[in-house]
Amino acid sequence: MSFVLENKEGSDNLPAFSITIPQSELTAIYSHASVQAALIHYFSHEKKLEIFEAEMGLYERLTVEENVRFYHKWFGSELPFPELMVMCRLHVCSKKRLKQLTPSELRRVAYAKYFLMDVAHYIWMEPIHGVDVETVNVFMELTDYLIKANQTVLVVVSNLEQAIMLTDKVYKLNENSVQEVQTEQEEQAVEVAAPDRHTPRIADLFKIHAKLDDKVILFDPTEIDYIESQEGKSSIVINDESYLMDSSLADVEKKLELYGFYRCHRSYIVNLQKVREIITWSKNTYSLKLQNKNESTIPLSRAKVQEIQEIFNLK
């Protein structure tokens, strides 16, 4: 059964909104810290819903196995205990006390507790913030299990790249409005003659321009980490700074190819010189980790994986 989030009367940090969370599909809300705090109050106090937070009131003096076994019995779960331990990758640290765990291992214990609670609607607040690749994969496998069990699953994150990695159904929520994130669709492929890779050529002087307040700023392509499209608007991203462009991704894609840029996702063009790692998540989901100040992670479309492996001579 679908779950409707509805706030008829807005507040200082939360607008009036209505979002339908369907069964058998993961939905994500992308929002900033102040809005998330208002959402937590909305979920916990107004709707009386149990939500996932990183601090789940676990017993630090007990071992991983003792914690999970207690909650397994307390919530009367029918899922076999050993299966749950393996699902959450906790069997490898089952004898450790919680105070001895890494932050990622501790997060997986919190996953297990919330998973066992058998709540009416699963609402995860920042579930993969600051954790390792293995823990992200565990989270994706758990939510996949819930979706196959016809549960309603909502994830709230402050990182748009994480939201897009997890699902195609993403809403942006701020103090004034809520809207579904519309990613730019793939353009019709246009056959163009590939330049002779063995013939040196001098590209025309080319800079990407963007707006900052009332100024127009020109960027050398080599400065740029990636370009992203949100809600039909494109932005240049350099470390943690974002600059709005007048052009669409399709407008600049071909021009930037000469400078080592690649359309890795329908909403992203990446500077290949900044790519540090290709990350494989569960469910055949992929990301590119960049070598920049923030070690940014951006989505990589499944259809692009083989091509980018060939670009980097990985096959």
C-alpha cells in the first residue's frame, strides 16, 4: 500500500507538501540539514513513525552478536538469525563489543536493528553518510529485500549524488517547496566523424562560462571536476563550489570531449583526468570517485560501464 507524506500547513523550515511513497520502489528526498531536522520532528512527533538514525540506542558493552540476537528476539523476527548476520556483514565481527567497531561496522548494527523492527514504513535518515563501500552495498541489499517484500521505503539524504545512485525517484525538498528532480534525458545520438587520434591538432581557444551573482566567470576546462544537471539547469562543480551555466549538458558535451570530458550519466559530464576510482555497488550500480578536495562521488550509468573501462584500457 502506498504511503502519502502530507504536510498541509507549512512551517519555518518545512513547506506544505504532499509526496506519495509507493510500494516496491525506493523513493529519496534530497534536503539540507535544517529541513532534515524539521522532517525528523514531522516523522517522529506528528506522524509517530519510527525512523532510522545513525544513533539507534545500541548497547555498547555487548557484542555485535548479543545486540542483534537481543533485537531479533525482542521484535520476534522470522528471518533466520544467521541469515540476517550475513546480510548485514556482521558475522565477521560478531564477537566484537560495539565500542571496538569501526563507524561503518557500527552503522551496519544499526541497520540490523531497524530492519528487525518491522515498521509500517521504512524511513532512513542519512543511512550511507560517511560509511565505506561494503556498508553502502549492505544498505542497498537490505532496501532491495524490503522492496521485494512490498514495503514502502524512503531515504532522506543531503547529497544529491547519493540520492541518484540509490534511485531514479528523487524529490528535492527545501524551506519553500518540494519538487521531483528531473534529470536531463539522453539526447538522440548524432553520428560525427571521430578525429584521427594519431594526428596532432590544436583546439580552438575554449572556456566554459558560468554566472556568479552579476558576474560572468570563465573557466579553463582543466579546472572543472564535473558538470551536473538538476531540474533542467546545469552547473559547473569545482571542489565544493557550484556555478550556474546558461548552457545545457547537450550544448557543451561535444565541445568538452576534446578536453577529456565524458557523459557518464544522463545528468553528469565528468573530467576523466579527475577520476580516481570506479566503484561497483550492489545491484549493478556504479559510481566514479574523483580526485578532488571533497573526493566527490558521481553516478555512472550501467550502459556506460563497458565504454569507460575501454577508455581507461581496463579491458
